[in-house]
Amino acid sequence: MDAALSEARAAGARGEVPIGAVVVKDGQIIAAAGNRTRELCDPTAHAEVLAIREACRLANSERLPGYDLYVTLEPCPICAGTVSAARIARLYYGAADPKSGGTLHGARVFSHPQCHHIPEIYDGINAAESEALLKTFFTQRR
């Protein structure tokens, strides 16, 4: 989760919402990313999506069974759908997102019968630091 937090800090420094994600296989970081929606003018350039895209490219596969995803904020519905489509084995995240989450809040993507794959989910990891990054970022912009 430390690497995901580092990606989140870097995203915040670029003016992006400070969310970071890393894909891990057998204890090794395979791909890492922070949000780049503004930089890339791409509403899908969320940290999770970018990290999963890179991990898929490196694995030469659209699926990542046996891979883990660490992210600083509860994935939104877009990202939860991407996690499911990629067949990520385990999802670890920091702060809960009652407003825009798609995992345990909001859309609850993994609870729908149409969801083809449900990862193991572990929440609250380094939640306080993840929340602090987000609160500071938004406080500075208001």
C-alpha cells in the first residue's frame, strides 16, 4: 500500500485527484499508476484502470488471475468493473468512498448477478493516510 500512496501523492502533485494503485503478482509490483484523467483528457484514466492496463500489457493477457490490486480509495463503479473483467484475485483498498464508491458503497458492482468475477476484498488498509491525502487536496482547492 505504500507504493499506492506514493502514486497518489504524485497524482496530487500533478493536480490530479490523489489516488494511486499498484498491481502485484507473487509479492512483486508489476504496474503502478496514479490518476491521470486531466492530463490525458480521459475520464477512464483512473489509477486502477491505468495500472491494470499496464499489467495486462506486460502479462500479454486481458485477465490477471492470481494478481492483487492495492488502491488508496474504494474503487468507483468503472474501476470495480475493470477489476472484475481482469479477474483480479484480491482487492486491497484504503479509504472508503460512501459518495462514489462501487465496491461496498454505491453501485456495489460485485453484488450484482451480472458480475462475472468477485475478488477477495480487504478494506481500510492505511485508510487514515489515504483520507488525509484526499481531504488536503480538496481543501486546498476550495
